[in-house]
Amino acid sequence: MKLILAVVQDKDVTRLQDALSEAKFKTTKLASSGGFLKEGNTTLMIGCDDDHVDQALDLIRDNCSRREQMVAPISPMGGNADSYIPKPVKVEVGGATVFVLPVDAFHHF
């Protein structure tokens, strides 16, 4: 048995949960926030048998798209913020960060 932790952008989570549910995967949804852009994201916990991991990863890959987004950089630490004029930069966001962990035991009480 495996535990899949998938950290996805909030914009993708509904589509992904629908696809996982349709394929009979059970998920637990946890609200989380990213460190780089300080934006909300969602961590899904998905428990599945070893032989269903590839199917779950395919669903995650198909439903979590990467896209470019313009963001204003944070002012430099210790610098004079009055003279700092942030210039928006393009960054790639979206996709998913996925961890697949072995499960030694599972209990449902």
C-alpha cells in the first residue's frame, strides 16, 4: 500500500478531485500554502494499492497544468523600500509536487 501526497495549486484541485473520485480513489484534502509565492494550495492525501499508483500519478499529471504567471518580486531585505520599484517577472506555477510513501499499516476505526 502507498500514500500519495500531492501538493497542487488551488486552481487545479477541483478538477483533480473530480477525476480521482471518478476513478474510485478516495482523497483527504488539506489546505496548505506555498513558500515561494505565498499563495494557497492544496495537499491531497491519496491512499492506494501499489498497482494503482501509476493510474493515480497519470490523473495528477493530466489535471494539474503548468502555466506562467506574472508576479511582483518582494522588496530586498535590509534595503531601502522607498527606492525599490518592483518589476513583475514571469514564473512558472501549477503542476504538482508529489510524494509516494510506503504504508506499513492502515487502520480505519
